[in-house]
Amino acid sequence: MRRGRRPDRPGLGHADRRQDHGRLDSTGEANWRIEDGALVADKGKGGHLVTKNSYKNFQINAEFWADEEANSGIFIRCKDPTAIGARTCYEVNIFDKRPDPSYGTGSIVYFAEVNPMPKAAGKWNTFEITADGRHLVVVLNGQKTVDIRNGMFEEGHFTLQYGAGVIKFRKVAVKPL
């Protein structure tokens, strides 16, 4: 799907339903689709579903299912939605087989290591990601994996990433703080 085209898929949930913030743009070549109420990708050279709106202080709640080969994540505060990466956004990682496990599932790549790295493959998991000013917190399946203060990225879009394997997202909601 080309960037800028309105995807034919459900939007994101919001605390304030009066505004239509929930539509996503697709970048890259991932084969995003809806299956059983979940956004699913399992083929392509990678890609992102990117929010049309930018967020500063917020909480994201999401459920995800990843297979053992999955390389995915939720990127937050991406200022430029056409230049998404771990050096231009905060990448909350989903990658059980990452060669350097310190930045595996539950970490924020290059900013906050996780040790020991929790395993997420083969089951539904929950992420609660809070960005409030410089304070960033990641909670995976009820366990805090990241609690840092960093001001590198202050505001921006967030994305759902497909890199490899199988990834499914459902019940993704953002609440501005």
C-alpha cells in the first residue's frame, strides 16, 4: 500500500472519540491485513503502519502476538514519518532472537536495555507504553521493563512495525496525557 492512501482497516482506539486520530498510513512493503480482528503482517521487505497525527505526551496500550522469528516493535515520537528508525524515534522492541539480547523484546533500542529479556513468542502479550515529557515507561505483560528519562525525541507519530516473521496487533489504543 502506498504512503498517503487511507488504509481499509480499523483505526486506533482513543480516549477522545470525537476526533478521528485513528487512521494509519502504510509505508514499506509489508503485507498488512486484518485477520480475526488483528492487524497482521508476515511477508514483505518490512514496513510500518504510521499514525496520521503526532503525539507528545501519551499512553499506548496494545496487544501483540509474535512468532519466534518476529522482528517488530512500536516506534514512538517519530518526527518524520518518512524516516523511521531506531536512531530517529524510540523503538520499543519486539525481537526475541535479536543478536544482542540487551535490546530485545521489552527494551527501547539504543536507550534502555532489558535484562533478562522476556520472551514473547507464541502468545498474546500486552504493552503499556507511557511517554510523559522526558519520562518513558514500558510495561510488558504487567512487568516494568523500562523506566528512563530521556529528551532526545519530544513529539511525533507512532508506528507499528513489521520487519520479519509473523506479527499481529490488536486492541491498540492511544490516550493523550
